[in-house]
Amino acid sequence: MKILFLEDDPVIGNIVLDFLSEFYEVKHYFNSADALKEAENSSFDLYIFDINVPGISGLKLLKTLRDFNDTTPAIFITAYQELKYLQEGFELGANDFIRKPFEVEELQARIENIKRQFNIDEEIFISDSIRFNSVKHTIFVKDNKIALSAKESAVLYYLIGNKSHVVSTDEILQNIWNYDDMPTDVTIRTYIKNLRQILGKEHILNIRGEGYRFE
């Protein structure tokens, strides 16, 4: 499971990072600008944002991501006690809140709850002989390990998340890339071609004139 963690307090940040890194892949940032840049360039399974951070708040950061159709689950960390912050967070699409001070074990329990709710799993079994690790960007075909680029992994993860549904090239572009580094359709076709060669054409179907469907 890959987590983007935003916390400006170095003491809390390091305690949480040290604990969670035993179980998950965690990227930690101290300000919202760096966290936003990372979110735009990488795919994550979960966001954990402190509300009161340098730059735009954690709330505004999530709103920015939601405006770009980013539906990644999110947990807010806050020292605020006022109900209005919880209401605003949930309206923006937050999935959970945890108030400071807290035990890291409680945060992990909340993470595991979201993991169950959204069926987030590092190892995805595509067939009896093929499995995909979305965190390490690898595919195992029997015992043969094949490395994927981060973007190939993100494309495959998106297709799997929309299993049995036709996904257009535009959908893939809008959900994985940001506007400034949008690749061409040819790049997407190249990624799909590589994935089909690894997995077999029966798993990623080319629906002519419409897009692709994962089975």
C-alpha cells in the first residue's frame, strides 16, 4: 500500500513515518506544495494530510486533487476540535479523521479499515500464474519477475480497478497524468502493448473505437 503523508511537525511526522514504514510504502512531505507535486506525478492508495500545514491547508490540497478527479481515499489529521473542520473535510471527500494527540496504532487501524473498504491490496492476482504488485511496480509470471515503469503500473492498476468496463484513452490520461505532462495517445498505446505482451492479450482487450477492457 502506497501512502502520501503530509505533516509539518517534524516530531509527529518522524514518529508516524517510522511506524508506518514498517507496513507500507510512505512518502512524507512537510508542506502542501511538495505534496501536491508528488500527488500529480505518482499514484497513491491513500492520502494522510494534516490540515494546518505551510502553504495551502490540507483541506484545500484535497479539494485541488478532487477537482482533478482524484478519488484516492484520504484521512485528515487535525488538532482542531471544531465541528466545522470535520464537516468541510467530509464534504470535500475525506474518508476519515483522526485528532491529535493520537496513538500510531489507532492511525494504522484506520488505514486498515480503509484498505478493507476500498479493497486495496499490494498483491493483485490476475490469474493463477500471474500476480501484480502495485507498490513495487512488478509483475510475476509464475516465478519470472518483470519490472514495470511507474506509469505502466499506474495504467494497469487503473484498468484493473475498472475491470469488465471499457476505459477510453482519454479516461486513462485524465486519471493518471496531470495537464502539464500529458502524453500522446501513441504513448498510451505503447504502454498497453507492453502490458498485453506481458499478461497476454486475453487480459487486456482492445475494443475498437472505444478503448480497453481488463478481464
